[in-house]
Amino acid sequence: LDPQRSPFITEVKEKLTKVFGLRDFRTNQLAAIIATLSGQDVLVLMPTGGGKSLCYQLPALCHGKKKKGVTFVVSPLIALMHDQVQQLQLRHVDAQLFTGEQEISDREMLSSRLLGTGEKPTIVYITPEKLHSSGQMTRILQFLYSRGEIARFVIDEAHLISSWGRDFRESYVSLRDLRRDYADIPIMALTATATREQQRDIITGLGLRDYLLLSQSFNRSNLRYAVLKKPTRTVDFIHKWIMDKYPQETGIIYCGGRDKCEKVAKQLRDLGLTAKHFHAEIDPHDKMRTMEEWKSGRCKIIVATIAFGMGIDKADVRFVIHHDMPSSLAGYNQETGRAGRDGKPSDCLLLYAFGDYSWQLDRIRKDEGLSEENKIRQNRDLDDMNHFCTNTTDCRRTQLLNIFHETFDPSACHGTCDNCTIPGHMIEEDVTTIASNLVEMFQSAQALGIKITKPMGVDVYRGSRKKELLNKQLDRLTHFGTGKTCDRARVERTLQRLLDDRVLNPAVGPSGSSGYSATYIELGENSQQWLERRQTRMIIKIRVPS
Ligand code: ADP
């Protein structure tokens, strides 16, 4: 159906200009609005900054088919809901909040309005927990439903219903009941991150039927992507990078753990930057304050775990730095997506270390709350992420959009990712001999019960005389020194490729003295063909600078 010919078009256009002060719709906004007003279920897949909020805020103000009902917006983030309610109220829209955090008296007041006979609020923002487990809310919904006064349910961040990936939320599972209990109320689900698997989980989880799927390119052309090997003095490096590029601008630095956030933020403050930490364990009051300082620009840099972000609507974020590798490409895409919502050029820098990969592997392995199936999924996500980091030839956009099954022609990158910037040409490098030697070397280590890490493996192959190696008598291993004339980078590339191809596998175990765990390398499921010399060639494509 052509949205322009819909009976709602006049009302919709009028609200766009009069209430929101906007002139045109962006991609898919109008289609989503018309579909939901017509009573259809809609699944909106839109990149961050694409304008998802308008898709449900605007129809809430329209009458649609029948008399105007209340739009319920389910969102996991209190801060975001606060913001949106405030902004809507400034536009004279009757928007309200229903969360566990607010004063009981506020909830009571809203409750009696909803159960009363007077004018009902237009939009109610509610947490999934409250929607599900508050008896008060269940009564309200049943009352409104019986009177035909529910306009629609909007599920923001709908991917949280999917157990695929790290973002799964228990409280979202209960949203399954909406279709059962309020069968004919239209549902609109929105997300900025949905792989095919997540899409499927959203559709079945919410019980969407005859739904309109709206998706668009997820490419963010104003973002520049780069991955660098993590320098030893990481914080000094980050400080210098910021001072060189964005001394006065706003940014986010993601870290893998809470302690690290606090440490990095402090180090940056000591170096003179206005940085604050943010993670799940800080109290809600401090969270609110940090968020406000950052939004107002008094604090420029937030050093955070992934607890920071979903739904953060700050348009002028100029950079997102990953101090540590994220656990999946979908997550990475989501986090980097918070940069440059205003459409201006912004940077995404990831600092990669193999050790971070092994740390994450270890975390998944030890997580007793994860099912076997989820462990396998998360391991795979992590491997994909690692591969992305170690791939120094393919366009980052091509690789990233691949997760959404979107084909991106690297010539359209126009040198806006590190791999496409290096002027040069591709060559093929034959690493068959090195590969075969390395597999035999790791086999001999395994046979002798000796554990070696990735960097140690490279050293052994190149015959390093490092004390640490000689103390462990690693010169006993087959192929010690065979590669002494080989370029170190070439050996590293080969080893990485063997890991990618699962000829070798990372295995985590405690390291001798430090008490931390380290990643050792052992033979993988595809090693046999190498050991039996059935595999005859390994070719790696590399880009050589011209
Ligand atoms: P998302 O939730 O998809 O990340 P938002 O709904 O927060 O995106 O919108 C991102 C920004 O784009 C906001 O500043 C919003 O005001 C703006 N925006 C949304 N729709 C339009 C439009 N049709 N025209 C101009 N600006 C828009």
C-alpha cells in the first residue's frame, strides 16, 4: 500500500510539522507510522540515529481507525525514558512514566488516571518488569483493553528478547504474554541491532503476525573505523590520540570490566581530561549525575562498560574507543553506532590484544549460568570478533555489514576504514611451510605436556634465546628455530590463520606464577589433515603498501 494514499496521511503530516517541528520523514518512518495506524504489526530495523522514536511517538498522537487509545512503550532504560517523557512534555504531549524507581504516589496518580473516566495519557513509558509483574498494571491493562483504549504496544530494543548474543534480558521474555492476553492489539518492535537469528527470535517471541518488516542499510557512512594493536601504555596512547584529534570533544571509551573503567577514568583525569566512569555497580543517583554532566558537556569522556549506552541520545559523540575487544560484532556495531548521530565524521578506534580474546573465552567457559548452546553461540560470536580484529585486508564496513547479511562493496568505503586507507595492492603469500611446521611444533608441545601461548609459539619457531623459553627448555620442541629467517609478522599471520581455521585452538588455563589465566594453544579439530600432510597449501592474502 502506498503510504501517501493512506487515509491517515493528512493527520500524520500535520503532527510532523506542528508537534515535532520537522519537515520530512526519514527512510521507513512514514511506512512504519502508517502501518501501525492501520493496525498492522511492524518490525523496524533501523541503525542508531535513524529516528526510531518518531515511528511510535507520532502515531501515538493520531486517532487512527478508532478512538485514540494509550500507547504503551516498553523500554529497558530508565534514563532514556525520562528523557523522552521530558521532551514530549515540552511539546505538550501527555507522556507519562511507570517504573519501579519513581515515587509510589506518582504511580498511584497515573494509575487512577488510567482507571478513571477522564482524559487518558497519550503515551505511557514502562519497564518490562513493571509491565509483567505489577498487579496494578495488569489491572490497568485489562480495564483499558475491555474498553478498547489500548492503541498499541511498542517494544523498543526488541533484540533483548533474543537469547542470541549477550544482550538477552530475562524480563523481555514475559513480553510473549502480550499477544496471548491482548490478541488484537498491534505491536511495533524496534531495534538497531538484529542479525537474522535475532530477527527470528523477535518475531516468534512477540508472536508478530502479518507483520511489516522495515529494514534499511546499516552502513554508517560518517563513521571511520580502525583497529590497532593495543599499545603497552594504553592510557597514555589514548590520551595522546584524543589530544591530537579531539581535544575539546565528547567521546566514549568502552572497557571490559568495572575496575578497569574506574582505573582508566582516573588515569585520564590525572592527565587533565574530564573523564568519568560508568558501570552497572554505581548507584543510580551517581549514574544520573554522570549522565547529566556528560550530556551537558561538563564531562567530556565517559569510560564505561556496556552498561552505558543503550538509548543514549547524544548527537555529537565524536569518538568511541574500545580499550578492550567487545564480545561480538553485533555489540561492536551497537557501541560504535553511538558515535556521530548528528551525521558528522566521527572515529571508532578499537585497541586489540590477543590476551583480551583469551580473557573473554575464559569468562564464557566459567560462566555457570550459560547453557551449552549459549556457550557455543557466544564462542562463535567471539571468534568472529577476533577475526575482524586480525583481518588487515578486508574493508571493515564489508565485514561489519556482513552480520546483517548486507553486501557492501568496498569501493564505496572511500578510504574511511583503516584497511581501505592503506594505499597498496593485494598479494598472495604462500605460507604452507610455516603452517605445516607450526602444527608439528604444537603437536610436539602437546605430546610433551608443555603449554605454550601464541607469542611464545612465534618465539620458539623463530628460535628466540629468551631466558624464559630456555628455562622451560622449549628448545627441545620440534622446529625450534626452523623459522629463524622468517619475518615475525608473517609467522604471526600464519598462526592466526591456523587459529581461524581451527587447525589450532586456544585453550585457557592458569598461568604459572601470576594467578591469571592465560591462553595456550592446542591442536584443533582440523589439525589431522595437516599432520597427515593431506593439506598441501595455505595462501594468505595481504595488502602491501605501495
Ligand atoms: P534512534 O532511536 O533510531 O537512534 P532517534 O529517534 O533518537 O534515533 O533520532 C535520532 C535523531 O534524529 C534525533 O535527534 C531526532 O530528533 C532526529 N530525527 C528523527 N527523525 C527525524 C526527521 N524525520 N527529520 C529530522 N530529524 C529527525
